[in-house]
Amino acid sequence: MGLPYVPAVEANLADLFELAVDHFGDREYVVAAGKRRTFAQLEDRANRLAHHLAAQGVRPGDHVGIYAYNSVEWVESLWAIFKLRAVWVNINYRYVEDELRYLFDNADLVGLIHGREFGDRVASVGDAMPLARFSLVIDDGTDVAYPRADSVPYETAIAEAPGGRDFGPRSPDDHYILYTGGTTGMPKGVVWRHEDVFYALGGGINLTTNERVADPSDLVARGAANPSQLVSLPIAPLMHGASQWSVMGGAFQGNKVVLVPHFDPRQVWQLVQDEKVNLLFITGDAMARPLLEVLSQPGADYDTSSLFALASTAAVFSPSLKDEFLTRFPNLVVSDAIGSSETGGNGHTVVKKGTAMKGGPTVSVVSGTVVLDDDLNEVAPGSGVVGKVARRGYIPLGYYKDPVKTAETFVEANGTRYAMPGDYAVVEADGTVTLLGRGSVSINSGGEKIYPEEVEAAVRSHPAVWDATVVGAPDERWGQKVVAIVSLRPGATVDLTSVQDHCRKVIAGYKVPRALHIVDEVVRSPSGKPDYRWASTVATSPG
């Protein structure tokens, strides 16, 4: 039996969402903080919000910021903005004033949709948004003053605006911008065409099979042919690309997404039980370890029978924690992936128990992903040459308003344009790729290049260690030395010698930490990525 008939559409994300609404209107789409929306309900509210934004002068190509915790309002806003052919800008709620000021100015925001509790921050950097014409305020139970005299409550805007889907034609050339802070430097906006990002991140290419959909509407047809709805729970904030694409890509197949405003491992397992979650998305150890710890506590008795897959991306997922998941859930499909805001998904692997890691995961790469050497030639399998991960084909246009960084990251070689953000890797003899780490944070000790991810995994496997980040610090003899910054399990103690002895069992001696700092908490981004700027400050302080 073939797929049901679904009209063909171009690869415009709003068009694809509206097509999905037409086929899955009665299905539940989003659950967040006790609020629930079917596809049809969310579509109606997004249409009303789009009409309100249009009345404020939002036009195709304009940039509107979304500054809020995970919520149904976040999802309604992203679709409303896309419906107008405008561009939404994801704003990290952890940013301090200098970072917000930079992003607001860099992004050329014409308006802002934000949680009320962020009103003070918005007001303090309002001068960084000279183009801003409006602010819509999402009620979050706080009583923070509105940042502008003309700020409008979000629900009032929706209630007073007309509904209906009377928008003009759209294009696969419309833009999607993903602002990323990475591990160093100020945030930068990665500019994608809708068509390119659909085939890089939105489900247009299956990361497991490398199959490319013949027409974007095929995803809707597949969902319509499947009466059972997949339920996913992406834990990371919606300012993180992985969660954005759980919300958007999942919608195209009629799937349901469950969101959490903040990461609370107990709440996650409760939602797995209550919402019958099938697929859990995490970002490495920062989420994996607390999730496992909760299950080991007295009285933890969650029904996890609906869960069949756990997927990690964007941060190191240590082999010891993967093994612990597979021990606890023998039938669980555990996967690890590599990718970036500049390339989309690069590769994917299904984890087997007892698999060692050389740094990052070893993955089968998606079509278009290669490893390039210093001369921008493809690295031969099994050669042992360390190169940089690159992708050709469906890649971004560049960084918003940053031609210098665009030229550094998006390079041309032998007539082909590549996105090459700086992740080092080797190509194994069988063609799989092993990620080593980001070159911008690698450590050069006595001429040896050391990638923090590999050392971090070794340190975290110490029985006394709860979490760890590894950075380089100046060293008179070696140029740089490896420094481990760790937080400990309750009641545990550890010293440098103990950490070194443990690490020598799993990594080469030159990679072993030469200094140790114990902190109450290892600072990370909300998505679980290491904050290397903070770590460098700690590593160079006395102690």
C-alpha cells in the first residue's frame, strides 16, 4: 500500500506546517507547563498572532526576537513569524547584559516576544534595539514591569486579532536564523534558506539511512499513513537547535512534542510516564547523569515502558553513562550524533554496550559530510590524518552581518563550497568518522594537541566525580597544561593523584590532567554545553 495523497509543496517551513495542520488538526501537538494544544488550536492562535504582528508592521525578512522559557507560546510565536515570511531570532535566557546588548543590536530586531520576568533585562538594553516597534509580554506569573509604555500582553494580542490563513505565497528561499554562542565568543547568527535547513535538519534527509525525501510533502504523507503518533521530549531549551527541530520537524509527520520549561530530572521521568513519551532527547552527560541518578534514588518508581529511544547530540555523552542506560533499559535504542549550527546533522551512531570512545563518538556520516585536511582535500579512510569535519550541499548562506567569520567558516575548494566550523576528526578505515573536538578549545601541551572532550569523559568516569570540564592553562615548560575542573558526588572526596591514576587507565599519559580545581557546580549553558570561558577563569585562578 502506498502513501496517502498529499499535495506537493516547496520546502518552506510555514507551508509544510500548514500542510501538516490540514492532515493532523485533531492530533495533540504541544504539551508544556500544563498547557495543551492540538495542531488546529495552535494553528488558530499562530494565525491570530501573525495578524497582530503584521498590524505592528512586521514584513517579510524582518527579525523578531523570542525571549522565553520553553512554552506553547514559544511554538506559537515561531510559526506566526514564519507565516509572515519574517525571521524569528532565538535568545538565550542565560545571557547577561553585555551579551543581550550585542545580540539585540546584531540581530536588527523590529520587535520582541518575551516572558514577563525578563522585562527588566529588556528595558536595560532597550537602546540596543533602535528598530524595535513593539514588545509582546507572555504572562509567567511574575509582576515585573513592562519594558515599554506600549508593551502588549501576549494573550490580549491574540484575543483581539482576526484568525484565518490569508497570507501571501512563500518561498524556499525564506530565511531561518539560528543564533549560537558556541563555546567561545559572542553569539552569531547562522543564516539558512528554508530549503537548505529542511534537508540538513528538518527531516529532509534521514540521518540513519541517508535517504532524501523526493518531495517535502512526503513527510506529511508518512505521518498520515501512520495512525500511531510518536511522542518526543526534547529537554534542551528552544533556543537550542536540537529542540527547535524536534518541534518543527516532528510537526511535519504529525508527532507530539512535550516541553519542559527547566530541566528537572524528576519532572522529565514523570512526563515520560504521564505523556507516554517514546523518544527522549538529551545533550550529553549534563542531562544523562542527573536522569540516571534520580532513577537510583529510593522510591523512584516511574513507568517508562513507553520509552524506546534515547538520542544525544551537541555535547559529550560518556561511554560509562551510555552503558548505564543500556543496563537499566536493555531494549532501549541509545544513539549519539554529531553536528553543528553551521552544518546541521553530520552523522549518527547507535550505541552498543561496552563501546569505548576516542574523544567524541564514532559515527556513520550523512551524505555530503566529509573530513578535509589542511589543504582542503578529503581525508582518506584509515590514513590517521586529523582533519576538520565539513559539509557540502545543503549548508547555510553564512553568518548574519559578519563577512569575516563567514569567509573563515564557509570555504570553497575545488569548485565546491563547504561549511567547516572547526570540529576536528579522523576517518576510520571503514569510512566512519570519529569526532575529536572543537579546535578553538583544544590544548597544545608540548606540541601534542589534546581535545578536552576525551579527557572530560575520562575524568567523569571517576567514581567520586559528578561533572567535569577540562581546559588548558599556561605552563612554563609545556606551553599549556591540562586542567580538570570537577564537582563531586555528595560526600565524596578526591585529589589530583587519584584523578590521574584513574585517567591513565583510559587515556594516554600526556592527556592526563596536571591540575585539579574542585567547584560546587560546573557551569554549563542551558543546553548542557561547557562554558569554557568560565572554566578558563577558574583554571587560571589560585587553588
